[in-house]
Amino acid sequence: MKNLIKKLIKKIWWAGRLFFANVRYGYPSRKLKIVGVTGTNGKTTTATLLYKVATALGYKSGLIGTVEYIIVDKKMPATHTTPDSVSLTKLFAEMAENGCQYVFMEVSSHAIDQNRIAGIDFIGGIFTNLTHDHLDYHKDMENYFLAKKKFFQMLPETSFALSNVDDAYGAKMLEGIKAQKYTFGLTPSASGTSPYGRGRMGRGIELDFSEQLETKLIGDFNKYNALGVYAALILLGMDTGKVKEVLKTALPPKGRFEYIKSSSGVTAIVDYAHTPDALDNVLKTIQKMRKEGTRVISVFGCGGDRDPVKRSIMGQIGANLSDIAIFTSDNPRSEDPEKIIDQMKKDLSSELLQKVKTISNRREAILEAVKIAQSGDVILCAGKGHEDYQEIKGVKHHFDDMEELKKAFG
């Protein structure tokens, strides 16, 4: 009972703060065309590409996401994927003052569940996919799904809801909502990185992308990101030909399949993949692109004080899809990195264990990967992506995977 009263008081307190913030800033979200992107993976890439393409086409835009917040061309480091409602109101006010027409923002399940997006007038919502993540918070996949669904249920009739129907939850996400429903997906025959196969949007619209949509993005997962971006911009009324032209050269955000090549011919990739599905997708993409006779060396860990169930799952994925898997620390936070690594290894067969090295110090793990890599090999540093820190025992230490790779390569 006491907890319920505390929650109610907290809810009323935040509602009051939000009301006064909106009154002070003149309800800024009503002055903007705001598109929310939600899902487990692909939120950052989708939102960032939407911002980049809209900006390239001459529309003043804002971006709110995991990597950074951008107001037209002013960049600020992100504090949260989706800030609290009062902070969002202030950001919207600054965006409106600077002439932004569009805002593209990531909408996390935590933010939805905690009502951080209350009072925002969205013009559209995009669903990317739903896979195992954040179950330490949501407890099970059904609750996780319902949190995402809540975002689409709050969309008004005048907005659009765009969903990836190739995902198991894609169609369910659109059931019973008021917004105008649209879908996108790819046919099984789609292959390679470019061009794409046939895409589809709902309401009887068929779009043949077989010779139309080309990008520099790599991997099947990025086909969905690019297709979602393209479909959303069409729904916003932007010129189809111009959108396709800009997408040809658009690059992903920092830490999303970002790569360098050493003078010795080793390719190193940094990616934010920190869920089982994301790690699986990235490693399968690398398997397709590597040359015969070369090896895939992965370096990754699992975050401390977060969902422990996914640790053994990610350990199996990494060991199965790598020639050498180096288990290391991610952000151990208050936990012992060695114990996290033990949980990653617990369900591995003796055969898979032979492919695994354990080095809890992430810097040393990256150095070891570079040391054993030969010409043509591919190193994947997964889990941290754009992050430039490592959190250990409550302290954030500067750490950047790409910086460490460059140092190791010399």
C-alpha cells in the first residue's frame, strides 16, 4: 500500500512538473512534427538516418537518441535514449525556437512504461523489431511487448503507425490502435547489401525496391532499417526520388557497424550489438562478407546489473559464429566481471569452449584480438558501440573500442 501511494505521489509530481513546463514553453511539441522510433534493435540507426535524410533535403530537424541530441546542427551528448518528460519539453522548445520542422526520436520501453513521453503529439511511430532485452526490468517478453504497444495505442487517428511485419510482433503491434496503419518488410528472395528486394507498405501500396533503393549500409538487419526510413519519409510527404538519392550515400551513426582496416589487412568492426538477436545478426553478416580461409574473432561481454538470462545465450551465439570468441567485460557496473563471464560460458559444450578465450580486461582483450589476427581476418568488438566509457564499481572510465583498436593497430 505504501509503495502504491509513493508511486501515485511521484506520478502526480511529474504530471505537475510537465504541465508547468508546457505552460512555460508554450506546448512546444504541438509546433513540431515528431516521429517516434521504438523496438529492440535498429532505433538509433533508423532515427539517425531519418534525421540525416530530412536535413539533406533541406528540412530543419532535430534528433533525440542514444548517441546524441541534435538541434538543427547543434550536437549534445545524450544522457538517456529518451529523456524525462520535462527535459524533452525543454528540448522541443529549443528545437521550435530554432525553426525545426521535424523531430526524430528514439522511444525506449523504459520511457514508455515510466510515462516519459506523456503529452507528446506524435505525427508517426515506427516499430523495428522485438527481441530478448531488458527482461530484468519487464520480467518477460509479454510485458516488454505491452510496453512497446502502449506507444502505438497513444498515437492519434491523424498519425501513422509503421511496423516491420516480418518481425513476429509486427502485426500484433498494430492491432486495435487508432493511428493509420502501414507495414513494411522484405521478401525471402532479397539478398546482398544492395539493391534490395521487394518491400511492401500497407493500405494496398506495393513498392518495388528491386532497382530503386540502394544504400551503403551493410547487413540484412540494415535492409529493414533503410526500408523503414524510406517508407516513413514517403508517409511524411517527402520527394521519393530525392529520398532515394540521399539514402545512397547516407552513413550509419557512430558505433553501428563502424569499421577500419589495418595496414596488415585485418578488418575491425565496432558495433553496439548488446542483445542476443543483434549479436547474431552482426556475426551472420560478417560470416557472409568474409573471404574463404579467413577467421572471425569476436570480443564482447555482457553488462552488469542487467538481465542475466541473456548472458549464456550471447555466449553460445558468439562461440558458435566466431572462429575465436574472446569473452570480456562490457560495463560490469557493480558486478564482478569474472562472474559475468562464467555465466556467459556456463552452457557451452566442451567443443565450443575450445574456441573461447576469457580476458576480463577489455583493453587487453582487444589487444589479444589484434595480436592473433592475420591478414583477411575480421575482428568484431561488440556491445559498446558509440560509448566512450566503461562503468566499473560506480565509476565511469574513458574507454572507446575504436580508439583502442587504432592504438593496437598502431
